[in-house]
Amino acid sequence: MTQFNEMYQGVDVRQPYARLKDWVGHMPQELRSLKQAEAEALFRRIGITFAVYGEGGDPDRLIPFDMFPRVFSGSEWAKLERGIKQRARALNAFLVDVYGRGEIIRAGRIPARLVYQNEAYEKAVAGFVPPKGVYSHIVGVDIVRTGPDDFYVLEDNCRTPSGVSYMLESREIMMRMFPDLFRENRIEPVDTYSEKLRRTLSSVAPGKCKGEPTVVILTPGHFNSAYYEHSLLADLMGVELVEGQDLFVDGEYVYMRTTEGPQRVDVIYRRIDDAYLDPLCFRPDSMLGIPGLMDVYRSGGVSICSAPGAGVADDKAVYTYVPDMVRFYLGEEPILKNVPTWQCGREDDLKHVLSNLPDLVVKEVHGSGGYGMLVGPKATKEEIDRFRLKLAEDPGNYIAQPTLALSTVPTFVDEGVAPRHVDLRPYCLVGERIELVPGGLTRVALKEGSLVVNSSQGGGVKDTWVLAE
Amino acid sequence: MLSRTADNLYWIARYMERADTVARLLEVGSRISLLPSAHGYRSEWDSLLQATGMARAFAEKYGDPVQRNIESFLFFDRDNPSSIASCITAARENGRIVRTALTSQVWDALNTAFQELKQLEREERSGLELSRLTDWTMRHAAMLRGSIDATLLRDDGYNFLNIGYYLERGDNTARLMDVKYYVLLPRIDYVGSGLDNYQWTTLLRAMGAQRAFHWAYGGDVTAMKIADFLIRNPQSPRSLATCTAGLMNHLCRLAKAFGRETEAQDKARSLAAGIEAATVEAIFDEGLHEFLSRYIAESAQLANAIHASYLSGEMR
Amino acid sequence: MRLTVDHVTRYRYDAPARSVVQSHRLTPSAFAGQKVLDWEVTVEGGTRGARHRDGAGDVVQGWTVAGPVTEVIVRVRGTVETQDLAGVLRGHRETVAPDCYLRETLPTRIDVALADLAGSATGPDRLSLAHALSAAVSDAIAYRPGVTHAHTTAAEALALGEGVCQDHAHALIVCARHRGIPARYVSGYLFATEDGTPHEAAHAWAELFVPGLDWVGFDPANRCCPDARYIRLGSGFDAQDAAPIRGIARGGAGEDMDVTVAVQQSVQ
């Protein structure tokens, strides 16, 4: 399998990386070690600890940071941006539709079962249109690259995609350590993200809110692995970081408990799952939620971002139909491609998957974090046989995709610099306007040859640059 | 600000101040135990534990009050919620929750204390001198205090931190004095004896106030002078007068900022008035122990009022 | 038939609660089979909260009671004009897709016995099959109060062979879903007749989706379809989801609940 190296084409250096050739060429080993140690000290100092959604792990763990940046030219990014925004629009149109009349299902473009029997489909919000018709306010689209012009979407994250703190902190640290690089290259800033996020959240305040809306971030608490990110975003936006116990419902509104008495809350950017939002509506045993919240929400007293029920759009089985959504709702051709996907629940697809297991990646429909996954070309015969049994047992629980030749970016390793596989998660903001900060989270598989970029399995992060044209 | 945030800030201060006091207590104890006495050093350590209300928990876990065990119990023991290790860990955890309400210097001070504590815990216990542990604790408490004063915005959060500090400090000063007067000196005919004076001096030394005392009063160390210094003297940084004035100051700032008074201001006002009105003679007439017990009880009521008025989130 | 309802639910807390939040499905919605003439829900000392009509067409009303409080009394009083439509829920405004109600929940989980029971029913079309399923459940679970409780699952009730209306409804829902028929739980009131049929004034039954008719009610506890004696309050996946009152008391230890319901035919 030939892998696309984003920097080198043989001995030639691709244009976006032109200036990095000298930079890395002139960096002696000692300086590099020094800088690497400095970067780690900075991360530890600011206390950034991290885990991508669902990965769990030690809350005080540092994710490895690779100093070699990942670079996109302005025109490469322009296309990505159009594609991501298109996708974010289609996903939101889909959500409004399936909680309303369900036209796409009536039109036979997507099976009713996948939507209505999906665990993430919330009956409690059927018939409700959130302010500005937005369900997913932050869409994290995971993208991989296989060639100069070939980008594939691996999955969409419509609920509360995490990792944006790494985009922000990686940039801060790179700018502190290598100011010259930023003088020589014209790199689009990413630090506008928090301001754009605040504007996005304010723009979807409920109709009953008069004046400047009060926005809060709702966190499961300081034991959560992404707590650092929650507190960073609260700090950058200048909004309160609250836990469920800090909020309460009184009459038709939600209030937070302050030292000056109750203060009304208009928009809740929640970083907890639907199931924990309101024990009166969802899990009755939830200690994290706010009793009565959903009644206030449904009657337009408060906005919740992302809207409860948004998860039905980022299910791995629904993913297959996103290109159809783009065509159905927007009347456009999808700019970004989906990875061809076989639904093991379909008989024909299953047959194909079973006879091509060594070449495929098999994933659980509801899994995340790179667990419960088979990477055919890297798997032993025993592992493949084990998956064959799993597939026979519960085929509907799996999808399969071809193994993609993920692009590589030069990465600092013990021996010097070597290509390592990467993916990309940009964060698209959807409110009154739809915005994308030029950059994102680039995750890199630090192990040689590895395609798994998850931080729990040897993944690290890089700063992601978009060059100004 | 969020009531919970105010609560976290308040407890950062209380825990750090408590750690500081426990370190001072350890110093008092070890110095007093160096003095030959009629009833042996063991019961003196026991008296210390009695005074701080930790005697029962100690006895259950360790039995006899041997100095080594007391050091473990008061410094390292995580089962003891008032141990220095527990206090520093709790202060840092409260700080982690409200990171955004702290400056990086304040966070650094908290986090560094916690990281160094973890180092200390890994060291061979026999290589750790008690004085090193107590100095280390007081140094970090002072560093936190300094970074708060030097870098923190003078907003509501600053007021809640200070309220925590003054409340805890006043309570601790009262307890330390009570240890000396009521527990360490069980027989009334010791009053005014050489042993009595030695114990008072040790107490002053533990509070880092020995020289200040001599500058302020001169002459012999007497119980009256010390009571005046630690209760009534507004120049003394740990005196009850200083603590109640500090509480009043920060509570009044809150009342002004929020545009309303609560029962907390009432209680603080009466606590301060009680200190101001008390002459040394009146205190000794009432009995120092009785006076201090009353202060400790009223200070606890004030803490409840602060909780109900600002920290609980239940106010309307 | 003109029916009047007087329904009082009393919550008592051993330790005073700091606050109480409730979400009510206590207001009948209008459809061809029932017309609300007057209706009032009150919570003593409570603040009326947000109100909305959910996707299933039910009126949901929030309430909050500021503490400290040791007793909360919810009183429902009203009059409804009903008509016998043989269980058909005609003219009911709702948006939830029927396929939603094929989903399994904890109390409506299938087991072998329930699957066998579902398999035992036959019918030439979906309506007949629905009737057969309801009859099968009536035969398999005898009406007997006191043997099951609020959290008894359909499988447990079938194993016992006894239960109350909640258990009948759960069992029918599981069987219907197993046969591919969307089914849901309905809570409401039943007018007490004097013919000796066992009944509960605060009642529950099931609705099954039959193309052409849409939702049709079945009451296996009384071996019939809801008629003019029934007042329909709200629906859900199961009893918990369709509960007329859901509430949480902060800090109120030792909750005790007491319910009285009276449904009477009113003189015109």
C-alpha cells in the first residue's frame, strides 16, 4: 500500500512544508531534546490532561506532543472547509427532520429502524425544533487523507466532541517555543475559537431570553478526564463552569446558585451525556443532572447545546447515509467522501466482509476509542477468527471498511524524523452562522506503521497549521 | 460567583491555614517534650491531641502517644482528615476544581506543595527530621498566602479566601492557647512557675511571634501579657482581634458588593465586639479556658452563617 | 359518558426536603374519544413551571416547590366527556413515529416465556393478531393485587402468573413488539362499574399500532378495549416513561406516598 507523505514526494518537498525543511534541517539533536522537554514541562505546568471521549484512563496523564507541525495550504483548507460545513449543515437538517416529519425516511432514503430504534434517538424531544433549527452546535468531523486531493470522513461527532483544548494549547506552546516559525510562515490563528464558540452559543439563546444571554458550561465534575478542557473553555469565554448541583429549576426557568442568590441561565453548553441531563426525563438515578431541566427546555426556557437527541446523527450505522443526507437536504453533491462501509447487518455486506476480513477494518457500531476493533492487515490469524465468530453472533453490531492508506507527516522519533500516520478533527461551529476555525486536532500514531491514533493506544498530537494564501 | 466556587476558595484557605497550625502544633509538642517534667513527655503529647480533638482517632489507630506515631498521624496519615498531608491534598483538590478562579502563581503554589508532598511521602521516614517537615509546611503555607496577596484580583473570590483564612486562624489561635493553658498545665500551682513561662515561650515561638512579643511588651513573659498579645492586640498577626477585624473587613466588602447584609455580618460584628470589649482582667475573671471555648463556639456559628448566606447556594 | 375525577397524591418526607421538582402528565389531551370540559391540577405551595405538549401529544407540566417542605399534595379535579371508540385513538395529535415504540426498555425486556406467549397468538391481520395477543396475556396473568410492585418486569410477572394492570400492559407491550407491532404504555383513569369486574381507578393499559387505524388501546387486565369508561392521560415506552407524576425531592429522606382516586359519572 503506498502511503501519501504530506511533506516529501521523493526528495521534493511539497509547497506547504517548504519552510519546515530548513527548520528541521538546522535543529541539532540537543536543541530538539531541550525543546521537547520544555514542551512537556509547559503541558504539565498548565496541567493539561486529556482523554478523547470515551477513552477513560488516568486523569493526570499527559498526551505525547509532537513538535513537528502538520500543514495545510490555504487552498487545501478551503476545500476541506466547504466540505465540513456542508456536512454540518446536512447533519443538522437531518436531526430537525427525524425529530419532525421524518421526510428522509418517508422518502425511503434511510431505513426507519436505524433512526427510530436507535438508542440515541430521544423520543422526549420529538416534535421540538431547537432555536435556529440547530441540534449539533459543535460538529467534530474526523478526517483522514490518502492523497493530495483525497480526504475521507471517518466519523462525525455531533454530541460533544472533545480535544479542542489540544488544538488551542498546542498552538500556544508552539508559538512560545518557535516564534520564528510563526514569523516566517503566515499561519492562520486558531485562538479565535473561544470567541466564536461564545458567539455561537449566544446566538441560539431561547426566544424567552431578553438581552445578553447567560451561557454556562455544564461539566460532570473535576474527576472527568476532560475537566481541563471544560475549565479552559469556560475561562477563555468568561462563563461559569457549573456542575449539575449548581443549577436548579424554579418555575419556568433554570437558575444557577451564586453567592448573590439565583441567577437565570439561558444557554447550557453541556459536556455530559443525554442520559444524565435530567433524572425526571432520562436516567432516574442520575446524580449529575438537573431535575426538571427537560420540561424547561421543551417549553423554550433554556437552550441545551448540543441539543438532546443529537447523537442519532453520529451513529456509525447512520454515518453511511450522510452523503445521502447532503443530496437530500441540500441538493448538492458531497464534497467530502465517506469511507466505503459495509453494514454487517445486511446479508450481502456480511458475506463480502467475511470473505475479505484480512483486508478490512471492522468496528463496533457504538464503539469508540479504537477498542473492540479489528485492523485486518495487522491482525493475527487468531484475532481474525475471533472476529469471525463475533460477526456471526451479532452482525448488526458491526460495520466494516477497507483499510485506508492514511497519510503520514514527519514526526520526531528517537532516531530523528520519520513519517507517522495522522488523522484530523476540525471543530465546526453551528449557530446563527456556521464557522470553522482554520485548524483542528491532528492526532498521530507514534508507533511505526500503526494506524491507531487514539491517545490511549500510543497516539500523540501535533499543531495543525493552515497557511494564509 | 458560583456558590460552589466560593466554597472551594474558602476551603483552600481553611485547609492551608490548618496545615500551618498542625505544623506549629507539632513544633510546640516536640519542644515541650524536650523539657523534663513530672509526668513525662507522653502525657504532654496526649494533651496536644486532646486539645485538637484528635485524641480518640489517634488512640484507635496507634494506641500510646509515642512521638514517632504522633508525627505520622499529624503529618502523613491520610485517614486523619486534619493531617498536613490530608489538608494539603484537599486544598490542592479544591484549587483544581476552581482553577479558573486562581492565578497561575496561586495554582503553582498549591500544586508545588502537593507535588513535593508526594516526594516526601516516598522518602525514608527515618531520614525525615520533624523540623524539616514543619518548616516545609509553614514555608508552603506562606508561599500560597504570598501568591494570593501578590497576584489575585481583589474580587469576591479574594474575600472568600480571606474569610476562610481569618476564620480558621482565629479558631486555631484560640485552640493553641487553650492547649497551653488548660491542658498542658493541669495544676494551678504551676501558674507563674518556671515551667509555665517556658511553655508560654514555646507557644510564642511556635507562632513565630516570640520576638514580636518582646518588642511589643518587654520584660517578663506573663500569662496576662500573652493573653493580651494573642487575643486583644491588633498588631499581632494571629491575635483574635486581628482575625475578627479581618473577617469584618471582608464580610463588609461582600455586603457592599452584593448590596445586602446577611446574618453572617451580624455574627461577625458581635464576635469582633466581644473581643474589643474584653479586658485581660475580665478574661481571666471569666477564666481563659471558658473565654476561649466561647470564642471557638461563636466562630463555628459564624462559619455556619457564612455557609448558609453565601456558600450553600440555597439563598433566595 | 361524562366522568368526573378527583385524584389526590400526598407525599410526606420524614426529613424536610429542601426543594421538590415534579413533572406531570396529568392533563388529558383531546381526541375524538374524549373532550375535556374542565380540568385543574394544583400543588399546594408549588410554583407552576413550564408547560408543553410533547411529541406523543401529552401535556407535560412542570412544578417546583421551594423547601423546607415535609408534605406535597397534588390534587387533580376535572370533568371529561368520553365516547366509546372501541379503543381507537382517533384524532389524537402527535408526531412521534410509531416505529419508536419497537424499542425495548428494562421492564419490557423479552425472555423465552414471553416470546413463547407472543408466538402462541395468531390472527389473519394485524388487528386480529393484536386482539389475540391481548387475550393471551389476559389468560397468562391473573389479576391479583399485591403480588407485584412498581419495578416488576414483564418477564417476572409472567413467571408469577399474577399481577395488576401495569404488569398486563407491560407483558402485552413485550409480546406485541416481539411480533413487530409498535406498542406503548398508557396511563389514565377507569370509571368504577358495579358489576364486580376487578379494576383500578388509576389505571393502565397498552396501545398497539395497527396501520389503517393507527393506535388502538387494549386492556388485558379487563379483557376489553378502552371505551367510554376510560380517561386517557399519557403514554410512554413503559410505566416509568408514562408515569403521571415524576418527581425528585432534594434532601428529603424517607419519602412516603399516599394516593386516592375517585372517578364518577356526573349528572348532566
